[in-house]
Amino acid sequence: MYLCSLYNCGDWKWGCFRQCCTKKHRIGHTCGIKLIMDTVSIGTKCKLCRRIDTKLRRRKIEVERIDRWRRESDKFYALINKAVEVIWSLNNETAQLSRECSRRQ
């Protein structure tokens, strides 16, 4: 039997091995069944959700930079175009991570 770790976002993972199965097996064989002995709530988000949050923060920073460049001058076309490409790629990566996160839950 194993511990189960439950994250705030609803995702979970297998924890530590705690107890052997009581079912009798042939000599040299082990039970392959994973049973949950206890569920431990973890007060943080899972790795995927943390990566999504990081990408969303970076996207917000890029949007703020574009707004600042547009207010200051019309000379920053190349920088604005580059930032738009970065935002586009961050949107794609965030969508991919969100699909993976929803698939796992």
C-alpha cells in the first residue's frame, strides 16, 4: 500500500511505499497492485501548474513591455514584433500544459 499525495490543483501522485499486500504470492514474485493507504494533502500546486503560472507571469510582463514601448515611442517596431512572437509562443505552451494538466486529473 502506498501514500497518495494530493495537490491543491486536484492533481495527485504516488507517495512512499508503506505496507505489503497480504495476498500470498509464488516464491520470488511480488504483488503489482498499487493500493492507497492514506491520502496526504500538499499545500502547493503541482509541477505543471507551477510551470503554467510561470509562463502566465512572463506573458504579463511581455504585455506590459509592449504597452510601455507603444506609449513611449513609435521607434520600437522590432522589439514589439519580437515580444508579440514571445507572447504567441507562451500562449501555445500554456495551452499545451493546460491540456496535459486536465488530462492528468
